Amino acid sequence: MKEKTNNAVHKHILEDGTVIEHSHGHNHAHTHQNTKAVINRLARAIGHLEKVKRMVENGEDCSDVLIQLSAVRSAINNTGKIILQDHIEHCLVDAVESGDTEAIKELNEAIERFVK
């Protein structure tokens, strides 16, 4: 069972009754190795999306708009892959080492939403 409090501290109760508390606050975010790459990819995706908006506003050819939308989707998917890989290599490894099965469940749920 997982409970979240207002200060973003997570409490996990393991099958053996062990209680693990952790936070996904600012310190957690600084441990990711690929933050700069993710930010750069998001900026690129935002640029593509702004281009799509201008194209629609200017009445440009639908085929060209669809091609640009494809670039947006690709940029978002690739960004998600980097975040997922980083999460598996760092956060999930820590969770497995500490016996935090709830973190594995949360990752599975996030993957299901991401791949839809």
C-alpha cells in the first residue's frame, strides 16, 4: 500500500511489513545524468510544435503539417526513452536494492501510459 502526503514524501509498506519512506523532491531530480539532454530535446519538440501552430495558422499544406507533427511525436518519444532508461538505471536499481516493490509497480504503470 502506498500513501502520499502533501509534502511529496512517499511511504511504501512492503509485504514483510517494512515501511520505507522517500521523497521525489529536488534532490531526486539532481541525480539524473541526462537532465541537460532531456531539456534540449524538450526544447526541440517545443520548437517543432510552435512550427506546426504557425503552419496551421498560415493555412499550409496538410501533408507538411503532418510531417512536422511526426517530428514532434518522435522528439517526445525519444525524450521519454531517455527518461525511462535513466529511471531504470538509477531509481529502479535503488528501489530493487531496498526491496521497494511499489516503485516497480509505479514504473510498470508509467510505461503502460507512455506506450499507449
